[in-house]
Amino acid sequence: MNKLQKLAGVAALFEAAIYISAFIFYGGFWDYPVSSDDTLKFIFLTNNQVVLSVVNLAMYVVFGVFLAVLVLAIHQRMHTKVPVLSQIATAFGIIWVGLVIASGMIANVGLGAVIDLSVKNPEQAMTLWVVINTVVEGLGGGNEVVGGLWVLLLSIAGLKTGDLPKLLNCFGLFIGTVGILTIYPAEVLTEIFGLSQILWFSWLGVAMLMRSNSPAQAG
């Protein structure tokens, strides 16, 4: 059990690092020509296909793999004390894992399809690009309801079991609620959820590493 808890602690820290890297990349380096015509947009995507594919792989697929480890470890940690709540939380966690990984796969496969199609029919390619972005945002980017439910439920479970710090669980209640509220299409809610998760994953990772030898200790 301790090995899985330590592995999950490291995974949580990597989750935070991926969030930070994504914010840095899109905030400081990604300069997509939003106002340009379709031709320039496709040239930009073609020139940056490898970079964007790697970013999608890290943001979605790798993130999802680490998340799977974390979901299972937290379930292992809490299921004996709050079995029903832990199972429900884990169900949403696993669904979130699937959605995140699927988003990354769709994003990368779609990017290649759009670039290939842009050579023959730029107009159809742009329509396809809009559709792909909409699907990716709906599954794992612009809507964080499933992730919010996971964080909210495991935070409630954490308050009941005392397996994780009380302040961390209270913070998780806030983050989970914000995640659920992203069902309303307001970009600020998604940004709050993402930024807050950097701190939450970091805090969770440290807590799990420190408590891996005493999982029943209250915080």
C-alpha cells in the first residue's frame, strides 16, 4: 500500500507540473494567429504540428495516466472507512481519466487530419478544426464537471476519514464546486479551476508522500 501511496504522491506533483507547463506554454509561447485568414492558420498549424502534438500528449494523455494512479491510490486509502462514498468518487475519477486521455487522442489525430485536408479543401478543413476543438473542449478542457465531482466527493470523504489534512479537504470542496459550476460557459470558472488545481495537486502530493507510512493519521 505504501508504495502505491508514494507513487500517487509523485503523480500528484507531476499533475501540478503539467498544469503549470500548460499555462506557461499557452500564455507565453503559443501565438496562434486568431485574426489571420485560414491559409495562415493552416501554415502555422503545419509548422507547429510536432510541438502541439507533444503538448497535447503531455496535457491530456500523460496527465490522464498520472491521474489514474492517483484515483486508485486515494480509493485504496479511503475505501475501508467510507466505502460507498469512495466508490462513487472513484467512478467519477475513472470517468475523468477516460475523458482526459480521449481528449488528447482526438486532439492529435484531429490535428493531423485537419492539416492533410487543408491542402485539398481549406474551407472544410477549418470546419473540421472548429468541430475538433469543440469536442476536445467539451470532453476535457472547457468543461470540468466530472473532475469537479471527483475532487468534491473525495474531499468530503477526506473530511470524514481524516486521512488527509482538513484544510486541503476544505480547499478541495471549493475547487470541486468551481469545477461543477463550469457547466456554465464562463472562461473565468475554468481558469479558477485550473489555477486552483495547481496548488491542490501540489498540496495533495506532499501530503500523500508525508503520510504514506501512516495512512490512518488524521490531519
